[in-house]
Amino acid sequence: MSRLIVVSNRVTAPSGQPVGGQGGLSVALAEALREYGGLWFGWSGQSTAEFTGHLNLARTDGITTATIDLEEQDIHEYYHGYANRTLWPLFHYRIDLTEYDRTFDAGYARVNQRFADTLVPIIEPDDVIWVHDYHLIPLAMELRKRGITNRIGFFLHIPWPPPRLLTTLPHHQALVATLFDYDLVGFQTGEWLEAFQDYLAREVAAPVEDGSVTAFGKTIRIGAFPIGIDTAAFQTAAESPAALATRARIAASIDGRQMIIGVDRLDYSKGLEERFLGYERFLADNPDLCQQVFLLQIAPPTRGDIGSYQEIRSKLDTLSGRINGAYAEIDWVPIRYVNRGYGRHELAAIYRSARIGIVTPLRDGMNLVAKEYVAAQDPADPGVLILSKFAGAALQLPEALLINPYSQEEIADAIKVGLAMPLEERQRRWTRMIEGVVTDDVVKWRTDFVTTLEQLPLRADTAGHA
Ligand code: GDG
């Protein structure tokens, strides 16, 4: 078997540690590397006065990591700039929050070049290279320019936007063209894949045949590879001693009430404001039910250097304070709002203790929290998942209560339905959902992607880049 080189923006702590603020990617990739061997390459998260290309090599938790430090200007223009002020909001349909700035373009290109310069010397002829996410779209182009002919795959963890939105990005076609230096480009769901095909059909008249598409003089394979979770590990975590202790702690504090759980990075794409407003509507519509429930919202802050993230944080502070001020009683608060992360065992216990899992992103590539909530449930008494139609996960979990997160009424009604749902119906829906979560787990995701990539023919040359 070939060695696998995983490349992502950040190389983050493998399993067992809180990943609040880092997202689901780190856990999924750590598992893949343990199986295939090889190494994980990316930014260390540290800054340096002057970029040297020095590679920090380490072996932690069964994984070899190779990281580089970046200059402050790189971090500003590439990470806080093009990646998270331009591409992230645009790809989540938020052109109102999308910033276009020439210096961001330059920083994004420069960091991708720096990644390529540092990576090339450690690539061996048989290595398979798997690049992750929107931070590194042009990386294959930079590697090909440096003579790398290995198989290179790209997986996009976030949505691909519809053509009418993507064309608002200056130089959009040049960015899309760089994807044609990969051998395989994967998306989370058929919906995002279709949006990519729509773009190609409209802008470059490239039709798709048998999962391959030719444009800009190159042919690539494209496909949908829905990411899953490490389901077995998550189920075990929910039963672990640490989880039992957390469950006992929650049970003592619940006081016979039903808990609704939300767990999200504090990101405007996650629909937290809409969720709070929908919950407030539920409280207003159901005075008799109010004190029988509470919402626990765990939201570890991320990307706090960016204005739009400071704004959503302050909006949620205000909103949770207003709702609690208006509805709380001396012995009950409607929202427990927590801005910190928890360990995975604690998290599994928290999911399991909740009658309702609420996941309301306005747009989400997949959403792993929805799958984790399902995996953590007690088969004898499973809870109800309320899930946004606009998360990739909705295509895989149609038995959830699917809602439009822009509608406060739909959120409020779903909470009411979820609280009243008889055991038999909860079990029926959950049984269908857990089947999918078990079958389409993270092992299947990475195996499907890497196997597809490994089986593609090697590119004849890297013409045009010499
Ligand atoms: C991107 C895409 C796609 C959160 N708080 C804590 C904690 N988390 C963990 C969750 C989950 C992960 O973070 C979040 O993953 P999501 O999938 O929900 O969302 P993103 O971070 O936006 O991830 C997304 C994903 O990539 C994978 O492809 O699904 O669509 O946006 O695993 O559990 N974990 C712990 N404590 C916390 O407090 N331990």
C-alpha cells in the first residue's frame, strides 16, 4: 500500500482531546493516518518573524506530523483573509459577509507556494497525497509546477456554492482551474457536486461523463464522498466511566426536565441566532411546557480575530441574556449557554442525556454533530434529532425532524413535536438513522476516497507547468 500524505491547513491534536474550535476534521484525519501510515502536513498554528521553510517533525499518538510556521502577514492574508473572510462566507452563501481584497489573493497564493516548497522534498514517488479544504485549493497546481506527478486528491469539507454566487468572486475561473491539477476532487454530497457541475457547464461548457470532467485541457475525476464519524468509538464513549460520571452530573441538574442540546463552533453559518429565536418562539407559544425543558448550548468560540465572528458572539450574548431575563424563574433558566469545549467522552454523555438534539445550520457541508447525537443515543430510549434541511447531513438522515432554520415557527413546532414524540416513533426513526451512521462511517469515507484515488491512472505529464 502506498504511503498517505494528508495536507490540511492546521495539523491538530489527534483523538482524545477537546477539539472545540478546531472542527471535526482533526479526528477523522488522525484515524485515516493511523491506518495508512505516512504523515500529516500543515501549518503549526504558530507564527515566525521570517518564513524559513523549516519543517517541525514530530510523532504523537501514532501519527507523524510535519508542520511549518507562518509569518504574521501570511496568517492575516491567507488564514484570516482569503480563507476565512472570502471563501468561507462565500461558500456558505453569505456574500453579505464576503470580503474581497487583493492582498488576500496574494497571501493565499504565497502560502500555497510555501506549502508546496516545503512539502516537495519529503514526497516519495509512490506517495498518495490527500489535500483538504478551501484553504488549499491551488496546492496541486503549485506541486505540479514543481514536477510532482503523484496522485493528488482534494476533498472539500464545506458546501460548493451555486454558480450565481461563485461568479461574484473576482478571478473565480482561475481558482476553479487550479482544481484541474488534482486527479480526484471530492465533495460531501450530491448537492455540492451538482453545484460544481453547474458552474462548469455554465462558465466553461464542460460536460461531465461517467464521473469525469475535462476542462482547461485536463481531465479529473469528481464525486461525492459523505464524511462520517467514528461511530463505534463514539458509541463506546457514551458508555465509558467518564461519560457515566458526566451523565450522573447532568441527571442531578436536570431535575426531571427534558434537555435540548446544541453543540457548534461559534460560527455564523451554524444558525445559532435563528435557533435561539426559534426556541424563544417555542417558549412564547407554549407557556405550559416552558419549565419542563431547557436548552444547553455549547459553543466554543472560533476565529475570534474576525469581525463577523465578534458580531455573532455579541449577538448571542445579548439574545441569550434577553431570553433568560424574560423567561427565567427563581429555580429555572431556559438557556444554559456555555462558551467552552468539552472532551469527547463528556460530549457523548451530554448528547445521550438530551431528549432533543438541535442542529440548525443555515448551510453546512455535512455536520458531524447530527451524526454524533444519533450515535450516542440509548437504543431503548433514543432522543429526537431536529436537523436543518440545509446541512449536507439532511440528505443522509431524512428520518430526523427536518426544518427550515430561517423559520422560527418550524423550529418551535419541531421542538414541541420532539418533546411529545412517543417512544415507538422515536425508536423507529432512530433505528433508520443509526443504520446510516454505522454504515457510512469515517472509515468508509476515507477508504472510498483513498481507494478511488489510488486506482486512477497516473497523469501522463504535468504539461504546461514546466
Ligand atoms: C467542517 C464542515 C463538516 C464541537 N464542540 C466540541 C466538539 N466539537 C466537535 C463536534 C464535531 C466537530 O467539532 C464539529 O464538526 P461539524 O461537522 O459539526 O462542523 P465544522 O467544524 O464546521 O466542520 C462540516 C466537517 O468539516 C467535517 O467534514 O461536517 O460541514 O463545516 O465533531 O463534536 N468536540 C469536543 N468538545 C466540544 O466542546 N470534544
